[in-house]
Amino acid sequence: MRAVLAGVDKTDVMAALSRVTLPDGGDLVARDMVRAVSVDGEVVRFVIEAPTAEMAALMAPLRDTAEAAVRAIGGVDQVSAVLTAHSDAPSAPKPQDAPPSLKVGRHPTPQAGAGPAPVSGVDRILAIGSGKGGVGKSTVSSNLAVALAREGRRVGLLDADIYGPSQPRMMGVSKRPGSPDGKTIIPLQAHGVTMMSIGLMVDPDKAVVWRGPMLMGALQQMLGQVEWGELDVLIVDLPPGTGDVQLTLCQKTQVTGAVVVSTPQDVALLDARKALDMFKSLHTPVLGMIENMSTYHCPKCGHEAHIFGQGGVAAEAKKIGVPLLGALPIDLDTRLAGDAGTPIAAGKGPMADAYKALAQRFIAGGMA
């Protein structure tokens, strides 16, 4: 049974594309060149994958023909076709507002030489990790990046949480990155920070359903194809846990060190220890720990409460011999600022001062 959306389904799209013939014979569907067809109401998107970059460079008129064929289907209002090549060479040039060449299902590209590689123009790479979700790792990452930028550092922020990218919302950006040549990706700027996220390249309302190799390929693209420019530090906001993204980053990239964020309670620390052990196994130095949601100050009476316990992260940091870099309270304004797209570190107040002190500690310690 066909899954119909607004009167149009994928079968209709494939039927229209089967009527688009190639100069050397056959059609797009028969030659198995159509990928990632999606129908969202009156909007249709799909990918045309050429066998080689050379062939892709000649197929821009054919892409226009394919878009026109789909647009002719009743009920279709908007069509977007992306032209890519099966190889890792660049595809045909695309308009500035077209999506970069991040092919769905791309596998990792073998690197020349052995061992971790640097990211061009980047002095230091800091991985911000956590053992579990919900401890505020992404909030810490975005605010630390902004605080470092306000201290005069050249900062990049890479949202590597492929399944749950939150940095576009927290940093207040939604524009799709440009790709002027079909090979390089131009990152966005927000609050003095150069940033990139998979969330800027996919539909924000759609789940990213990718296997491990696809995640690894996407991470490689965001590190290697993005024009980061000259940076003092690139902060990588990792997904929670100890999975493929963490392994790929630490094994394929020259990471300066990792910072583990945790809340004080025992359940969070159980998972934080797994993250610490993972970085140890991958020979990635742990530069310190940050205790988030450390205390709660009542805005009405000033009472201080330790909702998630007290001192757990400090004790763990002491146990493994790394510094406690900071203890940050639960704060409503911090949450509101992140939801509004302006990290609280970009403004003034006690929390901005707390992140400023944290940034200064990173700079004094040579981490940023």
C-alpha cells in the first residue's frame, strides 16, 4: 500500500523521474541514480547520484529537467534536487542556498597516512562529553564557546550530536550553510563563534536514522569539509555516551583533550565514569570535569538547595587526578536564554560571570 501524503507519494515521484532520460541511454530510475526521496506535503526533495564527479559536472541541466518533471505532478508546489557524485570528488556547483553535499548514507573516507589528523587552521580541539544525556553538556558547550569568544579567543563550535543536535536552537541560527563549490561548507557565525551542526543541514522535524558508518562519514565531513578558518580552539559538543562519534573523533582527529560534564548525583556519575574510561582507552587526555546543576538558589528567599546532591563531581575529579574546572548552578535564566537562542554568557549577570570565570580558567590552563 502506498503511503500518500497530500495526494502525492514517492511512487508518483519515481514515475516522473523514470521519464527523465540520460544522454547515453536509460533513465534516472533505471540507472539507479535516485536517492533519498522525501515527500512532505507539497514539497518534494530527492538526490541524484552520478557515478563520477566528471559526470555530475555535466548533469546540471538534467537536474533542472528532473525538478521540472516532478513539479508537473499535481499537488507538488516545491521541488529541491541535490546533485552528488558516488566518489568523494566535488559535484556540480550549486546555488548558494542549496544544501552542501552531505550525501545521506555516506561512509567514511579513508584518510591518507596513519593516525589522528589535525583540522586545518585549528590550534586546539576540545571534546566536551558526558556519560549520559540531560546533564547540560550542550548548554555548557555553547556558553563556554561564547565566553571564550568574549575573552578574545577565536572559537569554533561543532555540534557533533548527530541524532539530537541542539546548538542551532541554543545559538539562535537556522540558516542553511552555503556550499559555493559543492565541496566546501561555509559555517555560520553567532555571538562571535564560528559554528556548524548537522541540524543546519537536515529537516529539524525529521529524525536522523543513520547507522554508525553514516555518522562517521558525516563527522568527517563537518571536520574536514567545513571552512573553519583560523581558530584558537574548536569545541566539539559530543553526543552522550560512548559510541561511534566519540570513537571516530578521538581516533581520526588530533584532539587536544576532553572535558566531562556531569551532575553530582550517583546515577550520573556512574555514566560519567564510563565516559572517563572511554577517553582513557582512546588515549585522549581528560583536562578536567565540570559539575553542572550543582546548586539551586531560590530567587525569592535566597535559600540554597542541593537537588542532585553535593560534591560528587569534585570527589570524582580528585579521585582520578584531574581538576574540577567549575561548578555551575541550576538557573532558570540559563535555560530561557538557551531556548531563545542567546546563550546567557553573551549577556551580563551572575551566570555570565560564572562562564567568564570558567573561560578564563581554560585560557590560563592553556586549554583555549
